[in-house]
Amino acid sequence: PSDWNKDLVLLGVTATPSRNDNKGINTIFDDVVFEYNIIQAIKEKYLSPIHAIRIRTAVDISGVGKTAGDFNLGELEEVVNVEDRNELIVKAYKEIVPDKQALVFAVNIAHAMELTKTFLAADISATFVFGTTDKETREQRLLDFNEKRINVMVNVGVFTEGVDIPSIDAVLMARPTTSGILYSQMLGRGTRIYPGKEFLMVIDFVDNSKRQRLQTVASLLGKPQAIDFQGQDILGFQQGLDDLQELAPGLDLEGLDVTQIQMLIETAKYNVEEVDLLGRLRT
């Protein structure tokens, strides 16, 4: 082969350095010279702070199969598109972020339509957008949502990328996923800074899943999915969680009550000091 380009340097830039098949850009390029994630952007005030709430459902998705690295959508919809779960999602909106601009991620068209009906039945202005929604209708619904004539926008895979609606106050994760890439893309739609917007509220609806590890806001921090931030700023607790893990590396953080972090840190410090003192006395 010709060596005419042997001295050229190839630079690759991507917003998704990882893939569902676990093959990153490091398999193509020699070095990853710079990375910039959502958490860094929040810390440097380029993106909105994130507050999070975790809501458990009574739905069991353990039997749902996987396709291309994530849940099979047909099987998933059959399990999660049920009246009780849909009503729980609407109830969460009404109690946690009433009258706010909320983006809802649904599993598929059937799920999105049922969710929209449930919102409308509760007297909440809502609409939906799919990949098959014609251009004129989509543009009008986006305009109505952006100008706050509609409070809730339900979508199926449309707003994972390429859409900028900075006024979004809340993201409702009605679609379970095991993909960190997809989860970050969905959450990222609501992280834009907007006048008067203090933070983005993310509501994770966590179903029972014994075989699969679901992605939640805690996943962004590399923490167990079952941590519930109870509506608090996730970065406000990150350092506390890190300190706690350092002091008590064997502590199970699953289901941790974030309001008890400081107490647990003090307890762990006491235990560490006690062990250290006994060790010195024995020597």
C-alpha cells in the first residue's frame, strides 16, 4: 500500500466514546487524550445541577430478554405498559414536579400513547412525538412544548440526541435501560441551562430486575443503582459517598439513605480510629 499519508495524525471526536458492545474508541485510536463528561460539565457550570428521586415500581422485568445490548423493546413494553405503573408515573409528576416542563421517555409507541392518555386523564397538558410523526406536526408540538402551552412531552427515541429544549425542568425515565450511553443521552436533554431554572429533576422509575443492572442517576457517579438521592443535588452527596466508601470499603451502599451519610461517616471514622489505637497499643 502507498505510504503517502504515513506522517498524518488522525484525530477522532465523539460524544459517545463507549458502545453497548463494550467496544470503545480505544479499539480504533491509540490514545484517548481528552474526556469531558456530564458531571464535569455540571461542576464547571456549563450544565444544570441535577436533583434526583428514585421510585420503585411493582413491575418485575427480570424475564425480559435483551437485544443489541439492551432490553428487547417488544417484551419490555408488554411488561411495563400497565395501568398501575403508568398511573404511578403521572402521580410522581403531579407530586414532585407539578406544572413543570417535563420530558418523558417511553419504551415504544404503544407505551407512549398510553402514558399520554394517562396524563391527559389527570388534566395535565401532554402530547407525544415518535420517529414516524410527520415533520409539520412534530414542529408544532415542539413549539407548543417549548413555549409552555404543553407541560409534558412523551417521546420514543426522538429526544436522545440532536434536540435542544433548555426549558426542560424534569426528565421522567419511564423506559428502563441497561445502557449507560442511552441513559446519559436521555438525561442530557434536560441539562441545558435556562433563565430561572435552578436544577433539573430526574425521576427514575426502578422496576424489579434480578438479571439486569438498570441505569439510574447514581450510575453517573459510579455508585450502586439503588441509591435514592431523595430529591437532593447529586453532586452535593458525591464527596460524602466517596468519603464513606474510603472509610468503610465493605459497606453496601445499595438502598443507602442519603440523609444518614454524615452519621455513617462519623461512625466509620470512630471505628477506624478505634482499630488504629488498639493496633498501636498491641505493638
